[in-house]
Amino acid sequence: MTDVYVKAGLRESATFDRITINEIQRAADTGIYDIRGFGAKRRVPHFDDLLFLGASMSRYPLEGYREKCATDVTLGTRFAKRPLKLDIPVTIAGMSFGALSAQAKEALGRGASIVGTSTTTGDGGMTPEERGQSKHLVYQYLPSRYGMNPDDLRKGDAIEVVLGQGAKPGGGGMLLGQKITERVAGMRTLPVGIDQRSACRHPDWTGPDDLAIKIEELREITDWQKPIFIKIGATRTYYDVKLAVKAGADVIVLDGMQGGTAATQEVFIEHVGIPTLAAIPQAVQALQEMDMHRQVQLIVSGGIRTGADVAKAMALGADAVGIGTAALIAMGCNHPKWNQDYEAIGSAAGYYDDYHEGRCPAGISTQDPELSQRLDPVDGGRRLANYLRVLTMEAQTLARACGKSHLHNLEPEDLVALTVEAAAMARVPLAGTNWIPGQGF
């Protein structure tokens, strides 16, 4: 078809391309904005725009078969009496029961536990399946307060106060009525089958000073045992990190715009927030200026896919990373074996446009009992564990190539950028030069 357009001398507008024209027509037909799940689909500078400088003569590499490269990380060492000790620096980000099936939440807990890392509850509360299979479970405390109760909060191994999410910083999420079953409605104190919107800010939040009060309350509820995480969507990262540290956070969770969401407005997903790559150096700078880097741990999420992404995030200063979308893919989401089912809902494997409607053929982002049964939690957990092991081994391979005996020893000096934009955002030199854009020659 493209050849026909070329022969006819037709030229598509870069501004009003066919996708844009289609969206204008859809809006005109319906009078409503478009919502979807997943995260930003637009091309932004990302970890692929960075390269490692492996050891040669001026650096001494480590032999992968004989020399150790450690991967452990401890989260919450600032104030918590019982910090979270993980075997690998790859955690599972918060994804709710409601957005995901009970089977999916159980599989996440199983997979994370096999490799010694943590998973996170998400909006909507804690399920017995998730708590029962998670060795380390972080309990999210969200603006909506859906499913929140002190008993479950105390059962968590850490508490994550969510102030923002990378896909929609400044906004709340949605859960369509077809995913609000009796069980979901009961946990969230909502009517069955009615669309739900999550709040964009905490009901007792009018500014940063209130966060300090909230952290103090949570520490008293948990007898100062549990680490307190603060999750922010990447926007004004430098200032947000400083305020969170000042309020008493043990851990900062930084979510870039490539992070996913269960459902929100597409205009939000594509036009609010900044790339993960741009956010990390701002967070690290803020921590360093407060003499808190490595004392307040930094978890980075939003678009982490490979061991290379893990290693690059840590080289830029992260203590650990979080994965969400990649974990779902590892468990079977978007598998080609469901192609016929994807076509039936007007989608295809890899597009993520319709899964917020609860018709996920893989049984992951659905509450339909028949579809949910397609996911075996044991098999899903095994697949996730395999994927987490590969991420860790890939990151170790790169760290050894740079001569590092621990993933935390990676540093910005180990990186160069392929583009001017990535060099400026990551604050590392453009490959083949000593130039960091914005920092002189």
C-alpha cells in the first residue's frame, strides 16, 4: 500500500499523520477522550542511547567464571529497625489487584520470592494470595486509600507512600466497571460494575509538611520496624527528592514517564512527565547535595526491560530498579499463542491498547474468571523468576566487563552517550568526546 502512495506522489503530513487524523475523527464521533493502559509509546531518549566503556588496558575486567560480582541490596537503612534485604536489585513495582487478576498477583509473589526480591501491592489492598507467596511484600499507601487497613499495613515488610506515578504524575488512575467484581468492590468499598477513579492526591495532603506527619504516623503504627518508601512520578525530580528526604523517607522510588499504568487518559500518558533517563541524575544530585546518596536508597522504574537497563540505571546512581510491564510480559502477557484472541478484541500482541477493558487473553489484566484461569500462578512465577535471573546475570556481565565486583560499584564514568540529547539528560559524555552538553567543553 505504501508503494501506491509513493507512485501517486502522495506525502503524509508529519504533523497530521494518519494516526492523528484518526484520533481527531474518533474524538469528533464520540465526544470523549481516549483512555488506555501501558505507558508512553512515543520515542524518547532511553537507556538504549547509552553504552558502557568496558575494560581493556586502562581498566581491569573481572573473569565471569571465577570472580564474584555481588548483587545484594538493603533498602531502608536510614531509620527502619528492619531494613529490607534483597538478593537482587530488581524489584516488582506496584500493580493492583483489580487491574491484575488474583492469579497474576500470586504469580508475581511466587516469582519474586524464588529469586529473593520484593513485590508490591498496588492500589486496592493486599490479597491473601499475594501475601502468602511473597517473601518480601511492600504495602502501597495510596491517595485513594482503597483497601487500606492498619492490619494489612502491618503485615507488609515495607510501606510505600505513593505521591505520583510516572505514567500520570499529578493525576489519578481509572478502573473500568467491568473489572470491578464483587471481590474487587468489597476490598475497595465500591459499587460493583461502576467505573472507578483514583484520587490524584492524598485527602490529608496540602503540602510537603504533611508528608512528614504522615511518615511519623506510619512509623508509630509499625513501631519503626518497616522502611518507609516515597514514590514520585518524574517531573520536578530534584525538588521532590529533596522534600521527600527532608520529610524523613528511607527510600525514594522514582518512576519515569515510560512506566505503565492500568488506565488513564492517553493525553496524560504521552504529554506529562519526563523520561526516566533524565530523572535519575536529578534525583542523585539532590541526594548528593544532602549527603544522603546511598543512605536514602533510590529505586528507579519506568521502562526497565533488560539487564543492560538495570546496569545503566545503577551506573547513573540507582540502588535498585523496579519492573512492572516487563514482569507481566515475562509471565505470558502478549504471548503470540493468544494472537487469535487479541484479534477478537481489536488488538494484537504487543499493542496494549485494549487490555484496560478486562479482556486480557493471557488471564493477567482481567477479572473475568474464565480468562483468569488461563494463567497458572506456579508457571507464571517460574517464568518471572527465570526472567529476573537473566536480568541479574546480564547486569553482572556488564559490571564485570567494567571491572566491578558489585553492581553498586558501577558509576557514570563507565558510560557514554550516543546522542546529544541522551548525553545532556544522563550527564555523561557524548561517545568519543569529553563533552557533556550543558556543562561546557
